[in-house]
Amino acid sequence: MSDILVQATRLSKTFTLHLQAGTQLDVLRDTSLTVRAGSCVALAGPSGTGKSTLLRSLYGNYLVDEGEILIRHNGRMIDLTTAAPAEIIEIRRATLGYVSQFLRAIPRVTALDVVATALTDRGADLAAARKTAAAMLERLGIGPSLHGLPPATFSGGEQQRVNLARAFVCDWPIMLVDEPTASLDNANRDIVIELMREAKARGSALIGIFHDVFVREAIADEVLALVPVSNTRAAGDATRKTEELA
Amino acid sequence: MNLLEARNLNKQFGRITALDDVSIGLRRHEILAIVGESGSGKTTLLNTLAGNVAPDSGDVYYDRGQGLAPISALGELGLRRLQRAQWGFIQQDPRRALRMNVTAGGNIGERLMAGGGRHYGNIREVAARWLEAVEIDPSRIDDYPRHFSGGMMQRLQIAATLVTEPELVFMDEPTGGLDVSVQARILDLIRSLVRRLGLAVVLVTHDIGVARLLADRLVVMRRGQIVESGLTDQVLDDPHHEYTQLLVSSVLPA
């Protein structure tokens, strides 16, 4: 059991859109997931089935309404759904990495430091961090001439690779990856597959959304197929629905 | 373990309720943003936390190393001492915090001397170092802030506030009146200095982008009440309260 790094049980999530007359969207219903060290689970299913919602919930970015999300952090299983904000920040700093599709550029921070900060945040010395960061950027095809520039001016693909470099430069015990190869050419896609394989070989648990079947088959050990929960409900329908179910 | 805590604060201005049973906690090294529209009570909350406004009921507690104690029990002098030695306050308008007829170096040095610094040479040296830290050419140490641009004045205020090495800094719309290009520089400066110095910060802003960039945690205020709070990215990406949803959806995408 001790090799379980993520155990999510019976997650449910409904969005209430107050600005649209209280419309409710049921996105997750009784979703469970277990991920062990050194393995990768791919979230699959048509769009709208809650793949991103699940991934974001596992990061504490979305709040689930029901269920628990146990994350192994420093040898203990901690429930993310009840953890205090400071605890979640610490879990994200040390244990839980998240690769989104888009880089949130910070004004004036160079590409090199965007990546190096991921290491210094975890206690690395700045000079050593910059060296490691430079090597990772180069591996993803971001040459030295770009290292000293803030990525805000980079192309979408370059920004994505900076983002990937920032994520893969650290040895995250658990990595959540959202379409890591979305706008990459085949050569860079293969490098990202390599990086994910290396992470698994180090014992990391990966949970990802991969629309590219080639990538999914190359990296996933298991596929969790999500299905549409049902529906969109107008305000007022909620109670009736619950009664029908009861 | 909280560094600062507010318990059940209430404040009424005539018939307007500025604070309606507000409780809040802040940990060491934590950055908390208070967002909300004008009139939501966010500035009153900041001023109450900072000891500048007395609440009608409830109290603010601070841990000076011996556990949380109410700041109302410090007396006026004790509160001043706390504000000068351990706290800092960055105003939206630097003209309200700086002395326009005192040089840049003097504005920084004054704070040091108020904190007990006596050696003139050292003070000048520290002031020059702080000018550099906020990206003002140290050769301008003897210039008057009235000759500075708005962004430079704001950076000078930041230097004059941080020179005493406070552990807690209150910020009221620190990029409020500035051009967008100047804002980015100030934000980046605040972000890196706060990290480097390990400060705890309470930041009031109506700009959600500023909150996202700087804050660990966020509270949303409306009509004197806290309507939602949590991790910054969680509240902004998965807002639950109707008002927070309105606030988040009202932002123009960059």
C-alpha cells in the first residue's frame, strides 16, 4: 500500500453559475482514482466529461463538493480537501507539480529564472539552479539566446516549452500534466515523452490528459475513462433531481 | 500559528457598515490579499488591522513573540512603537508617506533614525543600498522626491518602508495610480523583495491580476463582510460566491 501516492475517492463536483440564473453543472460524480509510484494514469473521455476539472481538483485549484483526495506528502497521506491553505502551498512546493498548457508569464522574469525558481523554491542554490535550468531549457529546444529574455514575448510553442522545462526540472513525486504536448512538433513531443518516462523511472506518479493517442500509449499504464455525468440543470431543478435520485 | 489575527471586527461610519463581524488570520511569511469593489470595506479593514482605525467592537491581535495579544492593550505609545519597529505601511499615494522637502536619502534615513540608527555614514550607506534595491540610481540620493516620477516616488516609499526590516507590511493599492508599464515594474519589485525578506503582507487591491501575482491567500469583501476566502488560485479559478463570480468575470482578458 505504501506505494500509493494519490488516492481519490468518490469525488463529486457541481458548478453553480450564479451569473447564469444559478444554472448547475454536474461535472464529477463518484469519481475515484488510485495512482502508484512509478506509474501513469491517463484521464480520457470526450470533452466536457470533467478531465480538467478532476486534474485541477487534484491540485486543490478546484474545490470538490464531496469525496477525499489523499496525497502522499513527506510520508503521510494528507487529505487535500480538508488541508489548510498553507498546507496546500507546502504540498505544492515539495510534492505536487502541475503542468498547465499555458505559461503565466511574470513581468520581467527571464526564461532562465522562471525555470530556476522552481528549483530555488525547493531549496536549491541559485547558481546551481540556473545551470540545471539552462540544460533543461536547451533540452527542450530553447537556446541560450532566449534564456535572458522574459518569455512574455515568446511564441506560444516556446512559452509552452519554458513551462515544461519549469515542471520537469524538478523531481516531483506527483505530477499532474494537462496536454503537455499540445502544440509541440514531433521532435519536442518525443522529448516530453522521454521526460515523463524518466520521471516514472524515478518513482513519480503521473496523472495526465493526453489527447494525442500516440503520447497516451507511450506513457500511460492505465486509462481512467470519464463519462458525462448527465446534464445541465436550470436553477430550481436541483432539489427535484435529488428527490428523484433518493 | 497566526502572526496577526482579527476577531469579530465591527465598524460603522454613520449609517454605513464598513466592517460586519470580520475575522481573519495571517501567518508569518504569508501574503494575504483583500479584494472587493470600492465601498466594500477593504480599506477600512486594512486600516483597522494596521491600528490606524479603532473598531467599534472586536479586536486585532498580534504576536510579538509571546503569543497573540490585543493591540488595543498596547496604549497609543506602544502601538506607535510596534508600527514603527515591526510593521510597515505602503500607501497608494507616495506623497502621503514621503516628505517632499526632504531628500530621497533623508526619507529613508529618517525611518532608520526613528528606529534608533545614529551613525550618519552608515545611514547614508544603507539608504544608498536601498535606493539601488528599488532601482533608483544611488547618485540621486540628495535629490528631492518632488522631482521624481510617480513610479520612482512609489519605489522610494517602498525603500523607506522596508529599510527598518519590518516583519509585517500593509499595502493599500500599491500600484493604484500608476501607468500599466510602471505597475509591472513595481509589482515585480514587491514580489521579489517580499520573497527575499520573508515578509508577511496584507494587501488591499481591486486588481485581481495583482492579487494573483502576489498573494498566497485571498479574501473577497462585499458590504463589510467577507463573502469568500481561500487559496488565491482556487478562489479565482473556482469562485463559489455570486459576487466573486461577478468580480472574476468582469476582468478583461489581457
